[in-house]
Amino acid sequence: MAKASAAARSDGAETAHQLPDADVAREWLHAMILIRHFEERAGEMYAKAKVGGFLHLAIGEEATIVGSVRAMRAEDYLISTYRSHGHALARGTDPNAVMAELFGRETGCSKGRGGSMHMFDLERRFMGGYGIVGGNLPLAAGFGLSSDYLGTEDATLCTFGDGASNQGTFGETMNLAALWKLPVVFMVTNNQFGMGTALERHSAVTDLQRKGEGFGVPGMRCDGMDVLDTHAVIREALRRAREERQPVLVEAITYRFRGHSMADPEEYRTKEQVAEWRQRDPITLFSDRLVAEGVMSAEDVEALDAEVMARIDEAVAFADSSPFPPPESLYDNVYVLGGQVRGWYSVDERSPEPHRGEDERDMAISGGEAYSHHAGDMGSGPSDEAQGTK
Ligand SMILES: Cc1ncc(C[n+]2csc(CCOP(=O)(O)OP(=O)(O)O)c2C)c(N)n1
């Protein structure tokens, strides 16, 4: 298994990068600590059954998140995976809204419909978490194509795991991104495992930065435990994508300190291995450097930590006191139905006539025969026959 520092640095030094301005450095540390404590508390809330479904934590991967997101412009698009709480927080989504989403409440950033895997914040161009492994790659190519069509300077950052690099969508997306010269940076967050399967047992090519080369996508690598290295490499990759219309694949070497999800007995790795990687905790590495270079005192770091804990308390209180979505809103926002979209309509066995989901709450309940299917042609667009569909 590649050690992060040895893999990323040829000179053996912990980091070759200069610190950014003091305010920026403090903000990056703050963002990483916020993600760490948010994740820890999310885990506790899951154990207390305040959070349903699955919960995938990114503890240990904070530098990959903050380093990359801070290299983006506000107009750039970001899409990640089901391990996405940190991406939402780093992009600036209110911690209250992220926690409320975990709790399934109406005040959540996806109105309580998405939960842990489906954070979303269009205003900040965070196009979501995504539950299907590798399913976010073609979408990222779509964002890149859209930027190209519209003639903007916007780039897209797409993060995914080492396991996702084995999906068919990986090769398909690399090919089109290179062919169409899309402004997309693909960031493979190599945390050494796809669920319980180690990298060398699931991928024939373990030098993941090279995995896109045959498709025309060059690779770069960063030390994902070092926020400065991650930032510098992703910034350069985004520049190439934006200015040279050259998609790039960046491999970030990191490690997740916790299990794949909350339901992971972790029988595939030893405690010693976890302890070894924890010695390069990205938050400790960065805060130690800030203290060593006089940017912050140890007391400042402690105060920042306490401030974040209070903020998380507030987010939990907010989430816990927020209402659940009312049952009659079940069909709201299920499909996008503008006048231009000939879409699928909702049906319910209690109100079986095809209708817009948003109208469900006002529908008369009929005792008609229970069925559910989609209404192919609602009369607003060309017929199925004309579209060649069935
Ligand atoms: C298409 C698909 N297959 C399988 C799964 C189940 N699954 C969820 S996460 C995961 C492992 C993915 O590992 P990796 O891409 O390395 O990301 P990580 O979880 O390490 O962040 C699998 C197999 C899924 N969600 N989607």
C-alpha cells in the first residue's frame, strides 16, 4: 500500500508548499475541523436513530475535501458521492441544513427527501451527493458540456472513490471528456478500499492517476493528507481544464479512519494499519504547521475547536426541532415539470388519474382500481409514436 507522503513527495519532506495568508490558512483549518466534528456528531446521531438510511463518514479525508473545494471558483460545479457531507459544508451550505437533511427534516438542503447520500445545493453549484458508484462521472461530463455550449469559463470537479474507477462509466466518461475537450477535473479519492476490498484486490492498475491515460486524460497525484498539496494540484488541474480544455484525472492518496459506513465490522484491515495512518491525521498535520510557523497558538486552535463544537450543537438543535415534511407533500418536487418538459406524471392508487405530483394534495380521493404507471403522453408534447417510443 502506498504511503501518502512517500507517494506524493519525491523529496521526502512533509510538505513543499508555502502556507497561504494567515486568514486563509485559519479558514482552511476551520473548514476541516468543522467537517471532522460534524461527521463525529452525525455518527452519534445515527447511533441514536436520529438519522435513518445509510451514513458514510469521511473522517480522515478532510484535506482532500477542503484542499480541492478551496481551489474552485464560486461558479464552478462540484459533484461528489454518497460520502458528501463534507463537500456540502466546504462549499458553504449551512451546517443546520446539512444536519437537518440527515435528520430527514423539511429544513434540510434537499428538503429532507435525500438524506445522507443526497445533499444538494444548487445556489452553490454543489450538484450533489450521488448514491450510485460511478454514476456521477457522466453527469460531470454533462456539466462540462453545458459549460462548453454556453461558452462560460466554468469548470467541474467530480470526486469519486478508487472502487468507482472500475465502473464502466469511468472509461466511457474519460473517452468523451477527452474527445470533446471538456473542462472537467476528475478526482479519484483513493482511500485504499472499495467497501472491504483493498485497492490491490479490486484494481489491476493501482497507480490510479494513470488509469485515464489510455483514454486521453492525463493524470496528476496529490497527497490527500496534506491540504496544501491537494489544493496546489487541484488548482493546477482546474487551470488546465479551464484554460486548455484538457480534462485531468487527479489521484488523491488518503485513508478513511472509520468504516465504509456505520454498518462495517472492519474485518478487512488491522487496528495497527489504521493507527499508522492516523499518525498523518490531516488536521493535526496542518494545525501543527500553523502553530510551528506562528500563524496560530495552540490556544487559538483549541478555541477554534470549541467554537466549532458549539456550532454543531446548534445544528443538531436546529435539526431536531425542525418539522418532518408533511405526508401530503409526498409527491412534491418528484419530477421537473415545466411547460417545456413532457414528463412523467404521478398516479396514486387513491387518486389514479394521471396528474402532476404537486396537485396530489388537492386531488379528490377516488375508490377506483389501484394501479400505477406513467402517462406517456399527456397531450402537451409529440405523441409516443412520433417520438418512436413505446
Ligand atoms: C453501481 C453500484 N454498485 C454498488 C454499490 C454499493 N456500494 C456502495 S459504496 C461501494 C464502494 C465504493 O468504493 P469507492 O468507490 O472506493 O468509494 P469509497 O466508498 O471508498 O468512498 C459500493 C460497492 C453502489 N452504490 N452502486
